[in-house]
Amino acid sequence: MKNFFYSTLTILAISTSALAQTTTPPATGEDSDFDKKFRFGLRVSAQPTWFKSGNGNTTKLKTGFGFGFGLVTEWKLSDIIRVNTGIGGDIESGSVTFSNRGFDPNVPSTNNNYAVFYVINKDGDLLEPKSDVKVESFDKQVGAKTYVLKERKIRTTHVTIPITLKMLTREYSGFRYFGQFGVDLGIRTAFKASDVYDYTGTFAASTSSANPQGTINWVAGGTNETVPISKDGSLVPIRLGLNVGAGAEYRIAGSTSLFFSVNYFSAFTNLMRNDSKYAYTANSFDAASGKYTSFAAFTQVLKMNAVRINIGVMF
């Protein structure tokens, strides 16, 4: 998709330059206000959003839907070039499906290297495993629950600051067409998730001296609508991404115009910690005790992508 947008932008830039040179200018005084050095406006956006991930444990990335709003500002550099920026809020979502490769907690011989687990204690807090420490040492709490992830829906809110070059044609019958190229800076302000599970296991107290660590009572399926995922987000709640687009303005009167644009956004930065503090893959199972005896931190890469459909007014 990036190649498509890069190609589109190149064609648009060439077309913009050609139109700027060949389009007949409006009558004298017609665009003097329309072309003033500083303008500002408001925008609202509807946006399909999705994640990209290179992780082998994720099998499907489903599109979510969000919306945005904000203030738009614009500085004139030349007759056809503007610096376009502003500040706003964008609410986004996307879903990730995880592979467990046939994992079954009741059949120790099944491949469990791909199943993704995490544990929440009876107080609702995520438990953090430690390197080279047996799983039993951190998750054997009566009432704690372990989850085998099937699907996770993530919802985020960012304060966004786009910084783009806006390349316009001259005005033609009230319309000016433009292309944009630049970056989008975001500051994360809200971050939550809801999960669907293949299996849920509750830790129970030991009932046998042969198994002093206790037992896990497994059930198939389950959901959790309030996962405290913010603890596992990237340490710096700032993201940077590509922002390219195209659109048109229609002058109503003076400097006031309506605009419409479609922008493609692709984040460069990971929403999550590269190695999770709480999610892990169990890669060793002791058949004699019926327990997982070692684990590896889950490597997670989620980068947001969006197509933003913007409408607004400039003054």
C-alpha cells in the first residue's frame, strides 16, 4: 500500500506543478483573501484503522474504525506551497488474532511454543515473569488466572500534530486541488484492550502432597473487557508516522472555504514494548508435574495504519 501512495503522491506533485502553470488565474482580487499568508480552520475525520505486525504469533489483523477532530493552521510559502499543521485528537482501534498452533492444556504433548499467555492476580493486576525463573514462582497464587490469547482488540487515543507540505493548484471555478506530504506526531493519552481467549485457567490450592505447587483448572473460551494493557505499552508514549494525502478546497466567500481530503497514515514506531513484560510463550512443559517450567517474553510489534477521510472549513 505504501508503494501505491508514494506513486500517487509523485503523480499528484507533477500534476500540481503543471496545473499551477497552466490554469487561468481568477479575476483580479478574486483570491486575494483566499491566498492570505495565514489561515486556520477546523476538521473532523472518519478513519478505518488497522495494525501491521511482523510477529509469527499473529495470524490476522482486523480493521477497526475511529474518528478524529482538530484545529488546522496553514502558512503560505509561495503561490502553490503551504506549511500545514495544527493539533487534534484521533481515536483508533484494531484487532489482532493470535495463533496457538493446536495448543491444548489437557494434552501435554501439544506444541505450545506459539500460544501466548499472561496472568492476572486476584486483585486484577498483571503479573510480571522474571527471566530464568519457573512460571510456578510467579503465577501460583490461589485465585489468579492465566489466559491463552485468541484475539485482542486495542483502542487508543492520541493527541496528534501533523506537519506537512501542502502543494496547491491555482483556483479554478472556485476549486483548488492539493497534495500533502509530511509526518504526523502523536502523544498517547488513552490505551485499553479487550481480549477473547482460547483457554482460561484458575490457580487452585494444592490438594495433594505429590503436587505441592497447586493446580490449574482450565476451561475453554472466555472474554475480558478490561485488560490493563497500558502497562505493556511503549515506554515513551509518542509515535511518529508518515502522512500523505490529496484533496480539494472550494472557496465560499473571501478567505472562507470548505475542504475535503483523504490521507494515508503509517506509524514508524511500535505501540507496544518490543518484548512484553507480562505476555509470554511457554516453551517447556514438565509432563510429570503437569506444569510449564520455562517461558520466553512475547515479542510484540504493532504499528498503526489509517486512512483518514477529512472534511472541514478554513477561514
